[in-house]
Amino acid sequence: MKHKVGQLVLNNKLGVGKVLEVRGDNVTVYFKDQSENPRIINVAVVPMTIAKDQDDPCFEEANMPKKLGKKMPARKRATRQLTGVPGQA
């Protein structure tokens, strides 16, 4: 069974979730009734089915945590060499 980003899935233990990322058998899912999110599920070991109902208000963009599922770029720090400052070599 092929999972797709944005798809709603069902896990017997964790409940209904939304697929955020798929990398081979590892599927990153946000589960609406779990406190620890998102979770990476290896679907070869822990099966998930595609939810019959693909419309759940809990998973609308406005209701999802803002940074969830988005990789933030590494922050570059501007540096400069200080010269002529007392105590600096």
C-alpha cells in the first residue's frame, strides 16, 4: 500500500493521522489524538490503512501546528572579526 503526503491514515493503536512525509517504508504522521507528534512509522512493521473518510477538520491547515512537517533551514550567523577592541588579540 503506497502512502502519500496529505493522506489521512488509520493506525489501530494511534488512531487517525495525516501523512506529512514518505521516505520508503518510513512514513511521518501527525496523529490528532496523540500528545507526541509527529511520529515516524515504519509501515513494513506497523501497518496503517488509508482512512475511508479523507476529510477531517482537525487536519485543515489552520488547525495544524505552524512548524509541523516543515523543515526549517539552518540559520546562518553573521560573524565578523573584531579588531582594535581592548582585550582582543
